[in-house]
Amino acid sequence: MSVRTGIGLDAHRLEAGVPLWLGGVRIDYEAGLAGHSDGDALIHAIVDAMLGAAALGDIGLHFPSSDERFRGAASVTFLEHASRLLAEQGWRVTNLDATIIAERPRLAPYSRSMRETIAGCLGLTPEQVSVKSTTTDGMGFAGRGEGIAALAVATIEDNA
């Protein structure tokens, strides 16, 4: 059996009047993440981690912001597509670990829903998906409330 690991990182600025989506879950907050799609930085980081583990490029290669088909798209569709791409190459995700970096809003109450949503998209159990959140103690763009970032690590195995 072959095991690989990939890392993904994404960040988007916050914009008033836009819905906030993280981990495929709508978060009740005054601003959302600006992006060509729904701006879900957590899902974008996970997709990049998965694609990277399988050496299949990055999210921009498969879902370019220049493609109008993806304007406003739900990022969970990117996650499902990335899962199919991996399967076509003989890989499956076995574990995800992700951290959201945001000063506000408080995200811990949404963690379980995010884990369940992500797991459901990938055919995993919620126990195979970890979603945590942290702050930067007021430092940097996230600390100033200008945006949100996410970091993800994906472990994949071959289907042999």
C-alpha cells in the first residue's frame, strides 16, 4: 500500500453583504469571503491538499477563476470533483486535518457540522475529518478581521 500526504492553504478577504461559507456550512456572520466561487477557504485548502497529495495540480488548474461556470459555485462541488479525480488515479482520502485561522466569528460551534459535511462529500466518517479553528491574537490580516485563512493536510492511500 502506498500512502501520500498533501498540504493546502487558502485565504480570502472578508466582504460585507456576502454569505460566509466554511466547510460547506453557512455561518451566521456579518460578512463573507470574497471569491469567484462561494469563497469557502476551508474547502479550497482541503481540495488543494488532496490534489497535491496525488500530484494532480492545484485548485486553480481544475477550477480557474477565469471560468464563468464556477462563478458563485458551491465549493463542495469542487471537493466532490477532486475526490472523483483521485479515485480515477487509484487514490482515496483516509484522513483530513484542517485549521481555520480567523479572529471572528467564533467557529467552534460549527466544527461538527463542517466535519459531517466534508465527510459526507468524500464518503468518510466524521472521525476521519478534523476541523479546528484558531486566532492570530490580533496579528496580521486575519487578526485585523480583514480575512480568513485555512490550512489543510490530506492523507491518501492507493486503492490496492
